[in-house]
Amino acid sequence: MNLIIHALACTSHLLLINKLWLEDTAMAQSLCPYALAALLLVLSLKGTSAAHHHHHQLKSLHFSLYQHETINKTGYIIVNGVAGANLSQLALPFGTLFVFQDPMTVTANRTSKVVGIAEGNSITSSLDGLTSISTAKITLSLKNHKGSISIVGGTHNVKPADHPVVGGTGDFMFVQGYVTSSPVDLVGLTVVYKIEFHLYWPPYAEQVHSA
């Protein structure tokens, strides 16, 4: 009798285990499509994120040159201002129109290699004669980049000033960024400014250049 009871108990236990296994299998099968869909969603988001990051990665170029401006040689006053500070290289009368075509070299030494030309104009816009509104086209002939960039903005004669880049040609087509002008040597007829370039190309610029 005990053997029969034990056998029946074992059989019931096996039936219960089998039932639980079947239920777990059915549940796993029912959850499988959802798990697969979740996995595909995660992989899709990861791929989209990587593509998004790659798409917005900007090519950039950072370098410095030196602008040399000599009064009545590379820079001229076209219209005298009407008020403000006395006439000088550093403080021009309010409303003065000044034009320039200055060489740009790789070092602060005027005899170093010329790799660019800055040409443009400025109008003295402050009564103390130290700030002006400037526009310029900078033509560059670098080792791997040739073309020009255009800048516009406010210039301070004795302090650093940032100028937004508003356009470009050649290898600088569609370029963005800014240029910082900082005084280096303000003594004598020739003044020297350090020009720092911070240039960025959007992703579509590469597609246009390679077309």
C-alpha cells in the first residue's frame, strides 16, 4: 500500500512539474515576440544615435596668423571723422572711414612667410575713437586650404575682439566660426595684430566639395 501511495504521489508530482513546465513554455513563447521587438528597438535607437552623432560631427580648423598694418602704406583714412578723440593710429575721430589691405604672416616678424591678405574697411563707431564696425575679406593660401573667408563685427583697437565668420570661398565654402583679433605691437607706423581662426564646416559642406 505504501508503495502504491508513493507511486501515486510521484506521479502527481511529475504531472505538476510537467504542467508548470508547459505553462512556463507557453508564457515564454507569448513573451518572445515582445522581447524580440524590444531588442530590435534598442538596436535601432543605438544605430540612430550613432548616425546622429556622426552626422553632426564638424570638421574644424584652428590656427593663428599675424596682420601687419602700416599707416599710409597698407591702410588709409578715406573720410575723416567729425568728433571724438584726436587723430592717431589707435584712436580715430568718430565716423572715420578707414580702408586696408594688410599682409598676414605666419609669425609676428614682418619678414616671415606671407600666407594671407586681409582687405576691408572700418568705420569708427565710438566717441573715444577706439572701437569700430569692420568688414573684411581674408584671402588665405595655406598648405592644405586655399580660398577666402569673410568676417564682420566690432573691432577694438587695443583689446581682443571676436568677429563672426559670415561666408567663404574655395576650400572655405560654407565655413562657419569666428576670428579673434588681438593687438601684439601698437608702437610705430606699423601695428601688428594676432588673428586667431576658429573655423568649422557643417556636414553638408563635405558633400558639396566631393561632388
